[in-house]
Amino acid sequence: MTTQPLEWTPPSTAKTYYLQPLEQQQIQEFLISRQPRLPQDAKIQGADYAKACTDYLTEVFQQQAKEELDAVRRTLSNPMDLTVVALMFTPQTLWGMRFTLFNK
């Protein structure tokens, strides 16, 4: 099983499943649903977390060329990648520290 595109020839008896891109609303709902999995002492919680999710998605989905937008939608349709995005909103996590440093 893979979560990223992989060029290979599957065995003839293998079942292949394709992850279909989600709509922006579905991505937002999943991202908001990750809040209970964040550290209890997360600085962004509740309505502030939901607003951070909405602001982030608004930013990444606007002013993108179609090819870039398709790539963003594919990435954010992956539950594992989207969970990493949720952790980026939490400065206490390693992902959050990296995101904070990257955006300075």
C-alpha cells in the first residue's frame, strides 16, 4: 500500500484502489476533525483552530494555476498528509516548529 503515486505493475490478482480528490469543503471538514488528535496543550483550539484551517485552505486554493491546484487537491486529499497539516498549526509539535520557522 502506498499513499503517494507509485509507478509499478501490480500482480494480475491485485486489487488497485485510487484515492479520489476531495472537494475543498470535504478537506476542511477532515482537517477540522483532526483537532481531537492534537496535543491537549495546543495553543490553537476550538473556533481558533477551525478559523486557522479555513484561512489556510482559502490561501492555498486561491490564485493557483490549474496544474498547481490539482497537485494541492491531490496532496490534501490524502488523510496522512492532511493530518500533518493539522499538526503544523500546533507550534508545540515538531511539525509545528518546522512550519513556524519556515514561515518567518
